[in-house]
Amino acid sequence: MSISAQDVKALRESTGAGMMDCKRALVDAEGDIDRAIELLRERGLSKAGKRAGRETSEGTVAYAAEGGRGAIIELGCETDFVAKTPDFQELAKRIVQAISAVGDVSDVDAALAVKVDGETVEDVIKAAVAKVGENIRLKRVASVEVSGVVGGYVHGVGTLGVLVALETDKSGPEIDQVVRDVSMHVAAHDPTPIAIDRDDMPAEVVEKERTFLTNQALESGKPENVVEKMVDGRINKFFAEHCLVEQKFVKDPDKSVRDILTGVGQVARFVRFKLGEAAPE
């Protein structure tokens, strides 16, 4: 069959493969560009494999939730332009929905093995790399499961995302709205919550803060008994500022997050991903 120079050029731009490789793939695929991309991938991923080491500083955060199960991911790419395309956003959506449906996926390696429409997440990402011409990497993932409701919030086109698991025996639109409101709070509140409550706060974080506050107070020259009271007061303030349920609710500062959860349920877990905060590549 006849293959146009325009199709060869389009395939080269998508995959970075050589001209003759592209032409041969198009002939074998009977002119179907998507199939030709797949063939080039099967034959060594064309240039896509060489892109695997390139930095992925842009991307998107996406979440999926249904009932008491949910997941959140950060999917990285090289440019803001690609990150905002419908294809990239849809790729992130497909991946996180598949991970959410499986449940109990705690790391990237496990997530890459999850099946999406019969293919692994890893293979779906490799196909996307060949198509868009940029490195794409699943940078981090978290999944939650609770006897209750899971929901979330994503800001803009995925610069920040939050997943919240609410332990509750209730359901319905009002409960879903509470979960979304708490998710938006976690996204927007400054400072960002570190823990759900005082019991959830890591001991090393409290100890570090207490040491800092003690040294600061001692430098003021105050007696030790006064210093101890000062530090206790400031530690209480630290908890109020950094424990989710003690924070002033962003949509109504006259209430705390605990107030809006009263009679509804309790937060079992929250996850907050901000684009670019994943560990360096």
C-alpha cells in the first residue's frame, strides 16, 4: 500500500524513530499510525527508551475514589505543555482509576504492575512516551481503604491533590461533601497539617519542636520553671496549628475541622501530594 510522506513525518515526530523504521512500521500496520507506534515500541521502543532517563519535573496529580477505597498518584513528564494536554490528563486518570480499583497498592513498583485495559501501567506509560516524545514517570502513589467513605480534591490541572479516608457508618451526598471539604482544607490550609490529631503526630517531630522551643526560651534568660510552662504552651499551639482536627476550618474559621466532623465520622487517613515534591530522580 502507499504510505504518504506526511504520515512518515508524523510518526517520526511522535516516536523519534528513523525514517525507514517509521515507513516500515506504517506498511506493516497498513497505514494505522497508532498500530505503527505500537510496532515501533515492540521493536525496541524506538527512541522512547532513551528518554527514560530524562528529568520529569512537570506533570499532574490525580486521584480516584469510590466507596471506601481510593488512590492518588503523581505522574511526571518533561514539560508543562504536555502535562496540560487532554491525553496526558486522561492517561493519569486511567492509571489512578485502575490502581484504586485494585486497592492496597503501596509503592510505585506494585502500581506499575497493575493492569489497565489488559496492559500493565508500565506498558501503558511506555506507549505514551513513544507517542508524545517525552519521558513520563509514575513518581509516587498511595492507596487507602476504610470502612466508610474516601474522597479527594485536585487543584487546577493537577498541581496539588489530596485524598481523605473518612471512617463512618453514614453515606450520601452530605457525607461526600464533608469529605471533599476536608480534602480542600488539607490542600489550602497554611501550615499544612502534619498529622490527624495529637496521638497521630510522630514522636520525633514533637521532640524536635520541644527541643527547639526549649533552647529558644532558655536563651531569653528566664528561669527553668518558667521555661517549662512557656514550652508547654507553645507545644499546645504547635499541635493546634499542625493537627488536622484542631486547625481552624478554612471555609469557616469560627469552627475547627473537628467541629465539622462531629456526628459525621473521623478521619482515618489523609494523603497530600504537591507536584514536584516527590523524591529527586
